[in-house]
Amino acid sequence: MDMKITVLKGDGIGPEIVDEAIKVLKVVCECENINLTLDEQPIGGVAIDKTGDPLPQETIDSCKSSDAVLLGAVGGPKWDALPTDKRPEKGLLRIRSELGLFANLRPARIFPELCSNSPLKDSIVQSGVDLLVVRELTGGIYFGKKGSEQINGEQSSYDEMRYSEHEIERIARAAFDAAAKRHRKVTCVDKANVLETSQLFRSVVARIGAKEYPDIELSNLYVDNASMQLVNNPGQFDVIVTGNLFGDILSDEAAMLTGSIGMLPSASLGGSGFGLYEPIHGSAPDIAGKGIANPLATILSVAMMLKHTFQMTMHAKVIEAAVEESLSVLRTPDLMPAEEEPAHSLGGYITEVFGTRT
Amino acid sequence: MDMKITVLKGDGIGPEIVDEAIKVLKVVCECENINLTLDEQPIGGVAIDKTGDPLPQETIDSCKSSDAVLLGAVGGPKWDALPTDKRPEKGLLRIRSELGLFANLRPARIFPELCSNSPLKDSIVQSGVDLLVVRELTGGIYFGKKGSEQINGEQSSYDEMRYSEHEIERIARAAFDAAAKRHRKVTCVDKANVLETSQLFRSVVARIGAKEYPDIELSNLYVDNASMQLVNNPGQFDVIVTGNLFGDILSDEAAMLTGSIGMLPSASLGGSGFGLYEPIHGSAPDIAGKGIANPLATILSVAMMLKHTFQMTMHAKVIEAAVEESLSVLRTPDLMPAEEEPAHSLGGYITEVFGTRT
Ligand SMILES: [Mg+2]
Ligand SMILES: [Mg+2]
């Protein structure tokens, strides 16, 4: 088997966290005799410094000819003075649209070892929180017709939320596919009691579920209720599927429930298994180069890559288990009580654990 | 001074909780020599039983000629078989639109005595949570143009979010007015980095603030960040002002943070001080008539009425303090450790405390 990955280390702590994650990817490939090709390309600030463009054409081309993309983080104070459309972050927005990534997968998991970081009471989180928000990423109100006009002598502004069947079908399949690799439960979150788009969303998700995934449990929840249930009983959820706006709000709420942003990976999927994988945290320029950045979210992004692009679900689970185990052995300062020493090579630790498990 | 209140007790526990709240209102009026007129009218299931209509015209007329409306709760299994537009809940929806109530005020307060009910850790809530979500109630995407059409052989549905200047001006004033009676801080929540309506919302709130309320602090937050901040540090908020959809989600999230839905009042304001005041909980038909229903949310709704319709902020504060005090003396079963006895006359207790304070 061949595996071609474009590696976009980016800025700040990007290079060091991606390096740790690649150690893990390499050991998996060695174990399985996979022929791994890594193509490192610039994005963000480093790309601006090199080429004047936060997303050079060569980077796009490399991504398009790869099976998947692993990204670190972009941005830093060095490029803050640039105009908005020349900033490193623009590279990130453009790569997502260039690659047609329509499904954003945002897991929120509270590891038992990190219960104390959660803002929620132990009684709520200790029975386990492990949910995945699948957010539609290229449609809905963020991309609808919008404008502003004078009506009766005053300004009136509008944004259109719109969804078509094919957009909902593909995000529904992304959610059901993910649930098939997890606990086989999907909750469709919408506001179908008020919105037309939500009624269509709900009915298409139900149709795809009934026809193509009859063995996956499907339930519905209104978005206001979902925002309550996430706080009150997050352990009830497996996969949440929802539109762009609701997914934006709920995925961030769910992330905060973990209290450990440095632990959270993400995937943005396009068609036929292609995906871009990255931690949800930023480039943290203040701690870059000190060897104390937490690489676990990037390592977990590699696990997501194995699961969603390469269908290597068992390998992903071994990595996740090794990450969990590492928490009681080594921790970077962001996760550590003040008296402990920083630990530098989590990637090495994970690869060792991985070696003993396979 | 005259005070004319329409009383809509409704169904289930509605009558008993409103009765307790009226005891409190009466003692305030006695203290202040206010000439109180109460006009009791049917709404919901009782109105259906009496007249066939969940909102008889006589009830509407009474509300329109009153200074304010105090409402209990509506609905119950007896009327569940009726068609949607004949159900008790329809009376509630219709009264809100008949009265032109455009501002929904939803406080979320965690009383120190009830910290243990919150899903949040004590370390987060013990420094005090006392916020107010001011939600625009008659505009935005819930009331915009909506529909469904066939495009390229597939169904496409849309909902338009729209806001005009005058709608934002009046909700902004409602929020700043409320903040003036609280901690003088308003946070405008929107998605101005993406939505046109949010850009208008943000700029109009800023204009009203700068021109009419220069001594009230105003800040901005994106809605996805707000949903995180509510969980992570709810104590930072005083008043949140936002549109209909975002307010729906955030007010429910904030309510759940308290863990004590039975303690939460609400106000829906129209022009010139008119308002409808009601607990956010339902009619709880299963415990109706047992004398164990918690009247505190309704009593706190009376406090909101005094504050927002009658500008009697000090009297409202005395009631709020008495409610807080009652929590360490008497509790209804919903707030009580199992071993204690139910307490039946919280309204009486609050009136007594009120008597000793004024
Ligand atoms: Mg977001
Ligand atoms: Mg709601």
C-alpha cells in the first residue's frame, strides 16, 4: 500500500508538533509495510516569507495529488500587520475551499485523566464524554446570498440560509460513516420546528439513514436543546450532525467542555476519503521552539487520518489508547500541575506504546 | 399610584405558583400604598375548556388595558390530542405576538445555596453567576422569508435572516436599560465576521450605546465564542444582547448552567414598559395540586415586573434577596435533599421577609 501525505507544518509551534505526529505516522507505516511519501510544503507565514503568498500554487497542487494533508498551525505576530487578504490565516481558509472540504469533524473527548480540566462537575464527566460534531462546512448561511439595502429610509440587512438535497446527503453520509466507526448513534441537530432549511436537513438525513445506514440509530434534537444537553449530559452523544452555523456554535461549546483545547484534533473531509487533518489550537508563537508544545492534538489528528482516509480504525484506536496512557506518564506544561517537569518527546512515547501493542 | 395587572394562571401548577407570587405583589403594594387591580383571565387549557379557544378575545383585551401581565404556565395531557393550532401552547405564542413583545429577558443566576445543582464546577460558579440574556423576539431568521423550490432537479430550501435598524435600536435600548439597573455592562453577541445582519446589529448597538448610554460598557463577542465563554467563565457576563436565533440558543444554554430551571423567571417586553412576566418552566401537571410546586421562578417574575415595568428596582432587589434567604430555610422538593420535609408557603415566607426589610 502507498500513502502520500502533504505535510504543512506552518508557523509557531506548527513544525515541532507536526514532527512528533510524523514519528507516530512513520511507525504505523513501518508496522504495516506501507510505502509512505511525505511532501512538505509551505503555508501561512513561512509561505509568505518564501513566496509572498500564504498559499502558493505548488502547495495546492501537492495537496490535490495526495491522499491526505497533515497541517500544524499558521500565523504569528510577525505577519499581523499585513492586510487581511495577505495574512497567514487566509492561506488556511483558501486551502479548505480549494480542496472542496465540506465536512468538518470535531471530536470532543474528555480523557479520565483530564476530568479536572473540564469546567463540568466530575459527576457529569467521569462516566465518559466522547462525542463528535460533524459540521457542514461549505453551505448554509455563511455562504448564502447576503446584502444590505435601504427600505423605508432605514438600512435593512439580510443573510440567506440555504441547503440543497445533495449538500445534506453528503454531510449525512459523512456523519453515518463516522458513526459506523464509533458507537453507531447519530443525533441530527436543527431547528425544524421553525426553519425550512432545517426541515429539509432533517428529512434528508432521515432518508439517507433509513436507506443506507439502517443499523445506525438516528435521533433529532433542536439546536437550543442541544446546547443545553451538551452542558447537562454530554455523555449521551456519539455523533452530532448539523449545518454550518449550528455546527460552528456547538463544536466550540463541546470543545470548551473538555477544558483541554490542546488535546483536540479535527478533520475536514472532501469526497472519496480525502481529508485535511489538523489540531484545533493555534500556532502559539509565544512558546514556539521551546520544546514544550503539546503535540497530542496533532498526534490525534494522525489517528483521525488513519480512521477516515485510510479506514485503519484499529490503528487509530491504538494511537488514541497510547495518547490516553501517556497522560499518566508524561505531560507537557499545559496539562501539568506546576510541580512536575516538562516532557519533550510525546511522539516518541506514543510510538513506543504503539510498538508494544501491534 | 395605580397598578393594573392581568393574571393568567393557566394550567397545571400555574394557579398555585401564581397565587404565591401574588401574595408577594400584594404586600409590596400595601407597603407602598399602591392601588392594585388584578384581572384574572383564562389562557391555555382552562380557556379551551371554558370557551373553546386557548386565547379568548376577552383575555387579549384585558392584557392590552393592563400595565403588565403575570402568567403561570399552560398545557397538560388533557389537551394533548387537540390539533396543533388548537393546543394550549398556541395561546402562549399568540399572546406574545398580539402584545407586540419584542424583547425577551432571560436571567440566569446561580444562587450560592444552589451551586451544587449547577453542572459546572464549584470553582467556576462560586464566585457568582448572574447574567441576563436579552433576545430579540419578533425578527431575524425565525420570521424571515422562507420557502422551498426545485433547482436542477433537487429540492432547495431557504430561510432569510433579516434585521432593520429600528428593530435593532429597540432591542439595544431594552438591553442598555436593563444593564443600567444591573452592573452596567453589555456584551453584543453576533457573527459579524461572516454575516451582514450581524454587522448591522453590531454597528447599531454601538451607535445607540455611544449616543444614549455612554456610561454603560459595551463589548462584542462572536456567537461561537460566547457559547464557549458561557461554559468556561459565565461570571464575566452582565447583560448579553443578541438576535432571535442566537438568543434562543444562548438563553437555553445559560439556563441549563444554573441547573435549577425551577428558579428562572423571564420577561417579554413591548413598548413603553409593558411586559409579560412568567417562569420559564412548564405546567408540570404531574405535581399539580399537591402543594409542592416551586413558586420561586414566579415570585422572581414579579420582581422582574417591578423592575422593568414599574421602575421599582429596590423593591425587586428586596424580593430577590428574600428568595435567596428562603433557600436556606424552606425548600420545595425539587431543590431539596431527600431527607427534608416539603415546604408549602414560600410566598408567605417571602412576604414576611419583605415586611421586615421595608
Ligand atoms: Mg467557531
Ligand atoms: Mg429555546
